[in-house]
Amino acid sequence: MTLRLTDTRTGEQRPFEPIEPGVVRMYVCGPTVYDDAHIGHAMSAIVFDVLRRYLEYSGYRVIHAQNFTDVDDKIIQRAATLGIEPRELAERLIEDWLRDTARLNVKPATIYPRATQEIDTIIEMIKGLIAEGHAYAVEGGDVFFRVDSFPGYGKLSHRSLDEMMAGARIEVDPRKENPMDFALWKGAKPGEPAWDSPWGPGRPGWHIECSAMIYRHLGDRIDIHGGGADLIFPHHENEIAQSEAFTDQEPLARFWVHNGLLQLGGEKMSKSLGNLITIRELLERGDGEAFRFLVLSSHYRSPLTFSDEAMDSARRGLARLQSAVRDFDPATAPETAPDHALARIADETRAEFRAAMDDDLNTPVALSHLFELARAINRERDAGAPAAAVAYAQSVLKELAGVLGLTLETTTQRTDEAIEPFVDLLLEVRAELRKQRLWDLADRIRVRLGELGIRVEDTAQGSTWRRE
Ligand code: ZN
């Protein structure tokens, strides 16, 4: 069996084969760093982490690039609200992202390019596109991509230009030749971060950075391009147009892989609805691994509904797997399967797990096989099976769970749960001390908690804490 993946561009599932044998070049669109990342971002990061882990498990070397959009209107606006430099805001949020995704057990990308560090390549591409008639500069220092020059425009979202125009909210700009033309370069407004260019000081449009990063770090064509389904149009459609028009090579990506979007109890999660859950909130509740389990329990291309009930059921499912390996000691696990029914069940589970994952990463089915193995381990252990057979089956369960990024470890979760009431109590006492203006004592609590890895933050609504 070999891995079969669904490619959004062709709409088909077909066997995965990389351009260079044994090596996978994968680019995944990362966050625009203007605010705390939320669980929708976490879902996408987990989906592509599992794809990467499975490719590595299957013997490939994976070069995984994930960008940070670190210059953009929203960053500039938010930084102004906070009274800090856009660069400072971006830097802080990138650090948060790296720490929070690590705590979600997402493997670090091989490369993390940032828009502001790719300006030379971006300018080189825009110059090339203008030279070939695919782009044009207008008054004000903007440069637009000429969609009419690229006959394949619409091949990813399977829409014609007319259909796109009917569905899109297009800003009227008389400088554009076609309303669907999009910005490659934006002339600088006063006070904004800007770089010199042949079209005057300005900054890149959003879409061009990904094309430039792929071109510079991974080459003309890549094996997998990933992101959330909300990026198909216009972002990925525009990436295809820019890259393929510039390199004259196609397809930019052999496989376009898109994850379904996360919904909050049936509603779209959005800042304007005030129902965003940040990754940090999730981690503070000790729910990192349970959330990964929730993501895995639905197929990556389907929308995922986040709710209290869904999280409860994910926690229970995770606990069932954890219970089967609670007493696991790797030192006692034999390398080869002992002659015992449980060991044979473990080996069959591995084969079934692979078959499910090969079927377009069917993680719900893969998980169901892990449950069967967990049940068999509990049953045989209770029935007095030899320690070696139990340990072997447990090692297989750990191995396969690991391919999904599940550690099945319970220690950190337990400590987090255990300390919560005590830290809350300390903060209550501290609030009282502050009321009585006993600042020294209040500060000592904050500093000592900091030394213990607990960061206290004082806001107008009171104090909050989180683990570092
Ligand atoms: Zn992108």
C-alpha cells in the first residue's frame, strides 16, 4: 500500500509520489502575527504535523516550511493600538506561536521564513512578472498581478473569473485593469514600515510572500502545499498564478491539501462574534493532547465542531488509550513479537493503522484500531498474559499513537490539574495584599511563582496566570 492523498486542484485522490524520490517538500501557510493564535490555527498545525509525521514514519525525509506573515495592515493597526512597533508585536507573537505549538507537540518546521526577510526575492519575482507582462505598476507605487495574462486562473477553486467576481467583495480601484487583479506590492503610506523598491518605498502584498518563499527555499515546484480550506481562494489561487507565471513550471504543487475549518458549536469562530478560544487558553486547561485527539477523531478535510461535549468525549477517548499504557516500561518491551495472541493483535493493528492512514489520512479509522488494541491490552493484562507480550503490545500502541503525535503521557496533565486550585488560592491572597497596599508581599508571590514557571499577569479585570 502507498499513501493516497486528495488533491484539491484535481479534486481526486491519487497515490502520493514526490518529485525527488525519498524527499518531500512541503509548504504550509502560517499565521499572520497580529493577535494570539486560536484553536483554528492549532487545528491546521496539528493536521499538517500528522501528515508530516506519517510521511516520516513511511520513510520520507520531509522538508517542511511554514511562514510567518510579519508585515500586514492588521499588524500595523494592532501595534498602533498597543503603542508598540509592528516589528515588536510580530516578534512577540512569533515567540508565542513557537512555544505554544511545541506544547501542542507539533514538530518544529524545518524552515520558518518571514515576509520581512524575503523582500529581495519578492522584488525579484515582481520584476520578473512585470517583464513578462503578468504584472503592472500604477500610480501610488502599487503593483498588480494581471489575472487576464494567466489562463489558468481559477484552476484551484474551480471557478471562472466571472464566477469569482460575482462571489467576491471587490474593492473598486480605478487603477486596476481587471477588478480581480490583486496587489503584489503596496506603496507605503506615511508612518508604515517600508522597503525600497523599483516602484518606490512600500511593502509586499500578502500572496506574493508565499510564492517567493517557496521559490527561494524549496524550488520551482513542491510536493505538498497545505493550509486551511479558507485559503483556497483567493490566497492559494493567487500563489499559483504568481509562481507558475514566474517560473513557467507547473504545477506549483503536486498536491494541494486543505483542512476543513473549525466551528464553535455550529458557529464560525471569529473575533467579531467574540467567541475565539486561544491556544493558550486551551493549554492552560491542560487540554492540548485532548484537543489533538478531537482533531484526529474527524477526517482532516471535514469541518470540525468544537464544543464542551466534544472535548469531554475527546478527554475520555484519550484516557482510554492512556490507561492501556499507564504501567508501560520501555525497558521490558522485546524488539520482536513474542509468540502470543496479544503480540499478533498488535502486529495486525499496525497493518490496519497503516492502511487507514494510507487512505487519505483517515485518522478516525486509525484511532478506532488503536482502541481495539488498547482493549486487547487491558483484557490480556487482566487475564494474566506474560509481561513481555503486554509490553510488546504497549510499545506498538505507543509507536502508533506517536505517529499521530499523541504521547499518551498523563503526568503533566495531572500536575497541572493538581496545582490549579493552589495557584488560584495564592492569587486570591495576593489580590487581598494588593488591596491593603502590601506591595512587597504581593510582588514576592509573583516573583516566586515566576521562578516555579508560573507567569502572573495583572489586568484591569484582575490577575491571571499561565504556565511558561
Ligand atoms: Zn500562503
